[in-house]
Amino acid sequence: MSIETKQDRSDPRGVLQLDFYTKAYACSTDSVLLVEPGSFRVVYANPHLEKESGYCQDELVGLDFRHLFVSEDRLDIANLFQSTLEWEK
């Protein structure tokens, strides 16, 4: 599995670091989901999340991650995600 990024591939350290994290996420026994800030779109989901959610990688990538939650919780999830992004600035 690979993660599509807008990263400059001429920086070998960045590519190696990205490869390391991709492999670490793939081996995790926890569900891991990487989401594009602002769009809420999934850019990566590890195999454990595929197993737990019942979605395959092709179905998850590009999906608005809020749709993985029941509709009653989606607004709260979106607000929590947004506040996390603002906290990191």
C-alpha cells in the first residue's frame, strides 16, 4: 500500500520517513486512518481498519471519513477533528 502525497520526491529523507510510517501503520494492530485536513477525505487506511470496518482500501481512500460514524455523531467528530487541527498550529 502506498500513500499519495504532494511531497517533493527529490528529498530522499522525506521519502524514507514516509515509507517507514506507511510500513508501521500497515503492521499496526490498531485501526489507522490518515485524513486530508480540510476535506475530511481518507488518504490512507491500514489493513486493520479494513478488517474492522468491512471496507476495502479502494472504498476507503477518497471517502469522507465522517461517513464511518453513525450520523448522530458526525458533527461532533468533525468538530473534534477541526479543533485538533487548530490545536496543532
